Amino acid sequence: QKEVEQNSGPLSVPEGAIASLNCTYSDRVSQSFFWYRQYSGKSPELIMSIYSNGDKEDGRFTAQLNKASQYVSLLIRDSQPSDSATYLCAVKWGHNAGNMLTFGGGTRLMVKP
Amino acid sequence: DTAVSQTPKYLVTQMGNDKSIKCEQNLGHDTMYWYKQDSKKFLKIMFSYNNKELIINETVPNRFSPKSPDKAHLNLHINSLELGDSAVYFCASSQNYRGGGETQYFGPGTRLLVL
């Protein structure tokens, strides 16, 4: 059973701090990794995708991938109260024919003013 | 200028009824999906269609029957609704499914409550 695991939180950080969200996955043959943000009562929206080992930066967001250790993380710099949401990690397994994503349970982030 | 839209937004119904949820995307994508998000917020794939053809069916009870009349629409019909079907159902689409255009964009969700 392929799994994606996240700490459910809540992760509480003060405004302006760095929020660090982690995700581990069970299958080494994993191809693509995605971070989605979901506000309460809303649909998931894509923040970042990452495909190769290392860091990928986009504005205040940095995704980090380590395939050998089977984890992917998301750093949010200068956290804002508007970043308060649930962050979903999603993995596309390398040998699935249909672009199927497996999601983790999400980490709830709370940024306190 | 909605990209992925779903109707209805809310659906409250009795156990045993049959209901349908509709999804439309105006992104010109080839691939569409149905996901179920339960009360614990786990988001789980149910079906995927590419150009009107089923490519993923994730061991969903056959009370759930997707239909894709064209590549811009993917509807979900549910027969004999059960209490455990209460969840939020999300439709999503991606440019394709083989890689390169795999990013999935989600609709607003349909909140189904079975009483």
C-alpha cells in the first residue's frame, strides 16, 4: 500500500517566522511531488511541484525533495496570517498509468499575528 | 471565468436515494478526475477519465458510476446513497495524464450529506 504521511498539526508559528511542513512517502519509485494549500471549506490549490532532488523556490515558498530519504518538505518564509490553511502533500507514483495522485492527510498551519 | 465548475455546491438527501453531481472544465484539458474528501480531510482518487475514456477506477463501489459525455464534462451518479457517502466530492482536471501536463486543478467541491 503506497502511503503519504504528514503530521496533522496544528503547526503554530508567529507572523514573520519560517513554517516548515514535512511529508514522507512509502515508495521509492515516485515521480512527481506536489504541495497543495486548502483553506477551510475551499478546494485544494496548487502551490508548488517538484520533480528532482534539491530545492525549488517560488517567492516565499521553497520545496525540498530528498528521494533517498523519501521526504519532501515545504518552507514558507515570512509567514503571514493569510497562510493559515491545511497543506496537502501529494505524490504521483512512477509506475502508475493514469496520473493518480496519492494525498497525505494534510498539516494544518496556524500563523498567529 | 470559472476553470473547473461543479453543480450542485450542496446536496442533502435521504439514504437510498439516487443523485448526480456534474463537473465541467473550460481549460481545454484532456483528463478529468473525481476525488472524495472525508470528514478527516483525506482526499482520495475515485475515477479518472482521459478524452471520455476511463483510465482509473480505484475500487469504488459500483453504486458510483461516472459518465463523460465529452472531454469537458465528467459527471458522477450515485445510486442507493448510504450514510458513509457523506463527504465533499471534488472534480479536477489536468492537461493530460502522461506527464508534462499533469498538474491537477480542482473544482469548488460538492458537499454531500446523506441523512
